[in-house]
Amino acid sequence: SHALVWLRRDLRLEDNAALFAALKAARQVYCSFVFDTDILAPLPRADRRVEFIHASVLALDADLREAAKGHGAADAGLVVRHGAAVDEIVRVATALGVQAVYASHDAEPAALARDAKVRGALADKGIVLHTVKDHVIFERDEVLTQTGNPYSVFTPYKNAWLKKVTPFYLSAWPVERYVERLAALPPALRQPLPSLADLGFEPSGLAQLRLGLGASGGRAMLAEFLERIDHYGQGRDFPAIKAPSYLGVHLRFGTVSIRRCAREAWQRTQAGSRGAEVWLSELIWRDFYHQILHHHPRVVGHAFKPEYDAIKWEHGKQADARFAAWCEGRTGYPLVDAGMLQLRKTGYMHNRLRMVTACFLVKDLGLDWRRGEAWFAQHLNDFDLAANNGGWQWAASTGCDAQPYFRIFNPVSQSEKFDPDGKFIKRYLPQLAALPAPAIHAPWRAKPMELIEANVVLGKDYPEPIIDHDEARKLTLERFGVAKAKV
Ligand code: FAD
């Protein structure tokens, strides 16, 4: 029998669940990737994610040939198509004469709708679409409360997750065991892979980021992180410190295996590493939001707690101008601005700053969290619908297990606490480089002499704050209070 693997968020050979399922079931296995025009069409022409995927797809093709070379199937490359997934997958599957297509689960509503269409179109040709879990450790109904309901609070979910996990759930799918089943492509399907330009995209400057690309890049970044994982717990809240793994984008596109990450963290946790324990907990947050999206798809566009859909957000010209200032890092609050500039310049934003900037948008500027969510979705390399929506609803206090609405980060105290010397701020706001702490956290409070010595003219070199935090705080308490009282 023949099978086709349709790779999507699992751009690696190692420990690939869909590939393993296909190899186990069929004697001849082909692999394909579709640059889906439905997804690509609305994106800007220079998009780091598209470039990351493109590089990872080229690497995957090379890995596939290398793996198949061992048994003489050097023409076992990846079939890469550019078009609507539903058309392309059916075309490739019929051209190859396969009986089944294998893919990994994708829990996003748009992906589920796409997969339903593909499943139907394949069924019309007598081909079955099998999908399997790959992207998370536990999904759907695998971790439920004792009464059989999904969890909506993290800590009990985490405890249940930790109770359920065993080496079985963390072990790799042994793809290499059946590697000789990777089949050579028929000549008609051996086409050169499209360049970025062929796809209609321009380089996005990804190369300057020193981000490892493809599965080998992911492996190297994980190996480097594991050497410093013990310090993750102490360092992870300080954006100037190299403490996080920066693996988000690799987890998003499956260029590292979540099982590998969780296994490494779990084993080190067992051996007493506090850093590994904290990191494992972050990976569990990832599973948590994933199952929230599965059980509550309405969170896309709506508050998890429906009473908060009644909140009246600021709108109009002033609100739009403030939103633009937030997006462009011109709020006058250095930590917020440095975070927003990090996002624009690199596609990455430190987790502490995601919390600070999101809270600032919602609770200082009074703007709808969905506007910020959409901005992050456009710019984050590791953008993931479940995690981004979860993060935003957490910060906006509208989500499951969110911070209570009266907990409002003070952007100046956050700055003093998590970037005490302003080291991170200076990286993204070099015009403030000569301003000493504490003035760097709130330049409008600096002594005139400090500004003169640092060569900073407020309103020219760096903006005055666009909002007064204490006043904004009062308005926010009212705004949320009214919505709550309506229930
Ligand atoms: P590390 O600190 O090394 O963590 C390792 C991995 O754990 C991450 O790569 C990620 O896969 C997972 N993880 C960590 N924290 C969380 C979390 N709170 N929720 C879910 N998964 C988590 N994460 C995304 O992957 N995509 C997003 O689009 C996203 N948007 C966010 C938006 C907001 C407003 C907030 C507050 C958080 C968001 N996060 C998102 C979560 C978190 O900020 C990032 O996962 C993390 O900063 C990525 O950097 P890292 O890979 O160096 O993480």
C-alpha cells in the first residue's frame, strides 16, 4: 500500500507522529508540503514566518533525501506545491496513487475547516485522511477533571497533567525503524522547489536574527538551551538576560519535537533541576491553552468570561492614535516601547514584556484586547492562536484563569523590577542610553540636569507619556466594574 504524509506544523523527520503512522501502515511513503495560498494571500510580502517555513521546507527536503539515500531511494524528496491545500493535496495524492494521507492534528478552527474539506475531497477519490496527535503532549479529552470536564484553571490542570505523564507519552516515534519505506518520487513529481520569490515573497531579514532554521537549527538551539536550563527559573523574568529558550518558533512549526523538549525537561526535573521544572511548567501552559481552544473555540473573538464581552472599549480618533503609538513603540513608557520595538525588529518579544505591553494596551490605554491580539498575530514569529489568545485574555482579565481585573501592572514599577539598570531598554531605545536609573524607567520624572547630561529632549528624542497611569487605572477599574455589575 502507498501513503502520503502531508506536513504542516511538523516540519521535521525525527519523532514525527504522522510520518511514523504512515511508515508503519504503508510499504511506500511519500511526503508533501503545500504553501497554502489561502494562508499566504493576506500576509505582507516580507514575512519572517514565511521565510522560516521556506528555509525549513528546503531543509526537510534535504533531510528526506539523506534519510532515503541509505536504501537507494535518493529521489525521495519532498513534493512541494503552491496553491489551495484542498486542491493540491488531492492532486498529489491521486498522482501518486496512494490509499491514505496522514497528517498531524491542527486544533485551530480554520485548520479544522480546511481539514474537513480535504477529508471530503479525498474521500470522493476513495482516499482516507488519517490525522494523529503530534503537536502537544496531551490534547482534547486526554486530561479532564474527575467529573469528566475540561479544566479551566491552570494549576489543577498542571497537577493532573503531571500525574498522567509517563515516559510513554514523552518518547519519540521511532521513524528511523521504517526509513526504507520512504519511496522515490515518480519523475513527473520531481520538480525543483520554489524559491521565496516564486511564492511571491521577499526576504524579511530573518538571517540577521541568528535564529537556527529548520530541524537542525531547532536541535542546536535546544542543545544550547539545555546547557543553561538550570538557570531558567531565576532569569526568565528579566528581559536583558539570556534565560528563555527562544524555541517558540520551532515549537510552532514543529522543527523541534515537543516530546523531545518535554522529555528533556521532565528528566532534569526528576534529577532535581528547578529551572527544568519551571520550563516544563511553561510547556504545560502550552498544552493548557491548546485544550482550551479545543473545548472553547468561541475564545477566538470572544471573552472566555462572557460578561466581559460587554466592556466598552475606547474608540475613535484618539484611541486609534494611541493604538498606533503602542504598535510603534512611542508610548513614552520606555519598557513598553522597548518591548514593542523588540517585536517589530525581531519578531520575538520576551514573555515578561508580552504581559507588560498587553496589560498596558488594555488597562492603560483602554483598548480592546483583540486589537493587540491581532497585532501580535501579525508580528510574532512564534504566533500560535491558542497561546496568543490565551496570553491576551490572561492579560486583559477576560480569560480562563486570568489575572483579576483589578490587578493592573504599573509599567514603571515593572521596569524598575525587571530591568533595574535599564539594560534592555537601552538596547532598543539607544537615545536613552545615557539616562541613569531610576530616570530611565520614567524619563518625564528625570531631573532637568539628568536630561541635559544624557542629551535627551522629551517630546523630540523620546515622547512624553501618552497617558497618565494613575488616571488610566481609575478608568479601567470603572470600565471593568460596570461590565461585572451587569451580570
Ligand atoms: P520559553 O520561556 O523558553 O518557553 C518555552 C516554550 O513554552 C515556549 O516556546 C512556548 O511554546 C511555551 N510557553 C511558554 N509560556 C507559555 C504560555 N504562557 N502560554 C503558552 N505557551 C507557553 N506563546 C506562543 O508560543 N505564541 C504566541 O503567539 C504567544 N503569544 C502570547 C501573547 C501574550 C499577550 C502573552 C502574555 C504570552 C504569549 N505567549 C505566546 C506565551 C509566551 O510569552 C511565549 O511562549 C514565550 O515568550 C516564547 O519565548 P520562548 O520560546 O523563549 O519561551
